[in-house]
Amino acid sequence: MRAGENTLASVERLAKRFLRGGHWKHPLRAWRLWRAERIGREATYRECWDYLAATKDTAYLMIDGSETEEGFRATGRQVAEALKEGLFISKGHRVLEIGCGAARIGRELAPHCGFWHGVDVSPKMIDLARTRTEHLSNVSLATVEGPSLGMFPDNYFDRIYSWAVFFHLDKEDVFMYIQEIYRALKPGGLAYYDTWNLLDELGWKRWLLELERYRDFGKKPLHRNQWSTPQEMRRYSEKAGLTVLHVLEGFLIQVISTKLPPDIPVADSSRLLAELREHVMRAADHLLPPLGIVGSVAEGDK
């Protein structure tokens, strides 16, 4: 009787999500998302995201909820502008995006930097990204096997960012990526990464929605959302060797960090940090995301 009651409750929850999220308008896409959640319980990160990127429509929906190319480009421009202003990205910079997906951001940001590199765990996402950036001459794309940037040398990038990616990863993988950011970032360069904030009221409400969403799943799908705290993200950053310049604390934890040059005198280090912090603090508001830009906070449908 208990098993039957649980099954009925699961069906009722699924039906409510189907109606509330407007998925009834796109039943085939809704079916693929539902299947991905089940596949994601046993698959690797690559298999899970490859399945979600099997079609352009599903990939766009999973990345930011867009239903058209125009909408996808619009949100990409918005985030690209935020990163360009918030991290002072210029034409001379070599920039890396971790978890670039279908190049939603990279397609819009590449014209503003010297060279833009995008990496993703999903070959199918990279295929979509390659198609969308084929008109750009300063773009390079590659797949990664896991939390490693081993294809790039040390001290290679002026800017490294990962937007709305780390909250899909286990904490161990987040830390290993931050270690790789430290290795690949040039001294004096800037890094940006974010994740859901469990200590924020909206972040907490979103976490409760996620709890209900997967209550009866047993083993959770790999692409589910995960949460952290500002203290935890600071700890990861500092233990990886980075120096945290600023942490924005809203429904997202947004970390901006740098890598100090080795053997730099204390006075020079203090002066460099003061200059970087002044610039970052002045531009940090550009990085504040409006609700919905990383998916639905209130509804938890995307």
C-alpha cells in the first residue's frame, strides 16, 4: 500500500510540474527532459548532457529556457555584457569558459576579446557551439573528460569564467576545477564562478523545490542542481591557491578571484590587490544576474 501511495504521489507531482511549467505545449521536449532525469541517475556527466543536447531545442531549454534562437542570443548578450564589464575583458585578452554548452555566452563575448576558448563535457554541446560560432575566427572549442584543463598550459589565460555550471557538479569536482583555474590563470588575471546560495532566502526556497522534485528518485540525476555557502566557496578558492577579491551574495554566490604572481614582495602584492579590488568592487554590480537568467528561481521548472 505504501509503494502504491508513493507512486501516486509521484505521478501527481509530475502532473503539476507538467502543467505549471507549460511543458504541455511541447510534449516531446518534456518527454526528453523527463527521460534525461532518469538516465542521469546511472549515466556519466557526458552521457547525461549529450542526451539533453540531442536536439538544439532541448539544449536551449536546458541551458536557459529559451525557445528560439533569438531568445538564446538575447540572454547570451546579456551575460556576455555582464562578464565583459565585470571582469574588464578587452581585445587583448585570452579568455576561457568552463562549461560553454552551445556557446550561448561565447558567441556574443568572442568579438570583445582577443581569443575565446570554450570547453564542455558534452561533445554534442560542442557540436552545437561549433555551428553557432563558425563565423568567428578567434574561437576554439574542446571537450573535457572531467574537472581537468590539461590541454592548456600553466599561466595561459587572462580571464577564466564559468557561468551557471558549478551548481550542476559534485563538490569534489567544483574544487578540482578551481584548482585547474588557479593553474591555467595568468598571474594578475581574473576568474569568475558561481553556484546556488543555500543561505539566501530565494536560494533556500529553490533548494526546497529541488528536494520535492527528486524526493522519490533514490539516486539523484547527475545534472540536478546543488548548493553551497559563501564560506565554502571561499574555502575552495583559497585552498586552491587563489586570492578572493570579492564575493557577491544573493541567490547566487558569485566569486571573483585572482592569482598573485609568485615571489611577489609583500608591498607589491598589497598594492596589486588593492588596485584589483578597487576595479572589481566598482564593476561588480554588472555581474548581478536578474531573476530567471540562470533558470527559474521561484518555479524550479528549468
